[in-house]
Amino acid sequence: MQDAGGVGRAILAVFAGLLPRALWPRLEEASVPVYFASLASAVVQLMVGLGLGIPGFLVYAWRAANDNTDLMLEAASRSAEASTAMSVAGSMLSPVAFLFFTPLGLGSLYLAVAGVVRFVAAVVDEPFGDPILTGAHRLTLYLTAKRAAAVARAQRAALEGAEIPDRVLTGAAAGAPGAELVVVSARRKAGWEEGVLVVTGSGWYRIGRIFEEYHDGGLRTLYPLVRSSETEVMRRVVTYALPGDEQGPWSAAADAERSGEIESLPLSDDPLSNEKPPSGPGGR
């Protein structure tokens, strides 16, 4: 029984080798030796292509020859100057016509070529599954991830609400006493991550631990800014204009009423937020 089970798993592995390589680890966990059988899988695919293509071509060529002969005889019955050149040319083009213009020819050509390529890949220890199945699997993953990202963006946008100008608070007012300033943004900022250097007209800052809180009817992202030495080595840098900077308004969307001062009011006592934000750098 054990031998029968081993043979069954080996046969299953040969056909499972056609599946995308990304699925192979799961098969190996199920005791299906798909990596070991990858060479045999490629040979089987090649043999199937040849097994379908060779008999199919012989039948196609025989029918094409008969059709060409009938056309030649019909032409000869109408004219004494009929030539066999057309019949010979038609017969010579039969392999090309079969391989590229018939479903059976295309299918057998694909199987044979894919089998040869997979065989070579298995020999150099880089096996993979059937190219079409692999491509379909990758496309499915891409479309699934794209749809999931779109849904996540829509859900995030619903939580954030309308896009409003940034607010800049003192660290104490925003619940991050270890930070000098806190930028409150209605949208996540590209490139703004913990540890990134923020260059402003009034100095350099490091972004502390980022947290989120409901405020003004929407979910806001809070970026604590900790004063940094201007001699520090710059690796990842973003620029930002704070209130009072000579470069201009601190936010492209800021209005005239908010662009001139740093707010010191408490951030929020919004009842929608029941969770306290994580403490800022050096904070609570």
C-alpha cells in the first residue's frame, strides 16, 4: 500500500508540475514531490505536444495533398497548360499552415515548445510550471490585489472625509510632548515615514512615531516633528513649509486664516475616537 501511495504521489506530482511554481510549496507540504518531478513533468508535456502534433499534421497534410491534387486535376480539365506548381507549393506550406493556422497545430506547438523550455529550466535547477497557467495565476493575483487596494482606498477616504488643509499643533497640545510640533493631515503624506528628515524654513525635524486620531469629523494622520541637528547625515528627506516660513504657506491647500500661526488648542475630544493615540517620542 505504501508503494502504491508513493507511485500515486509521483504521478500526481508530474501533472501538478504544470501548476504555477508559487503553489509548489503547498504541494510539497502535502507530500507531493513536485520539485523532484519537474523534469518528468516537462518531458510529459513535450511528449503530449508531439503526440498530438505529429499524427494531426499527417492527417492535415494528407487532406491538403488530396485537395491540391483535386484542384490541379480540375484546372487540367479546363486547360492544357495547367501546372503542378500550385499543388507542390501548397504541399510545402502544409507544415506552416498546420502549426500556425489550426487549433490543433497551435496547441501542439505550444505544448512542445513549453515542454522544451521547462526541460531546460529543470536541468539548470530553475523549474517552473506551465507558462500560460503561471501567467494566469500572476494576472489573477495582480487583479485581486488591485481591487483590494481600491476597496481599501475607498474605505480610507470614507473615514478621512473631505480633504482639508493641514494643521500644525504644538507637541503638548497634540498629545505628543516629546515632539516640538505635530502636523495634522487629512491625508497620508507620501514619503512621510518615521525617521524621515523634514526640512523647513525654521529648522530640521525628524518624524517621530506616527499615529491617527479622529478630529473635525474625520480620521487624521498625525506626524510628530522632533527637532534635529542640521549637521545630521541626510538619507531620506522631505520638505515642508511651516507657518511663518519665508518659503510661503505651509500647505498648498491652506487658507489665509490658518497659515499664520501654530495652533495650541487641544487636538480633539471627538467621541468617535475611544482609543488613545500611541505616545510620541520621549512621550507618555
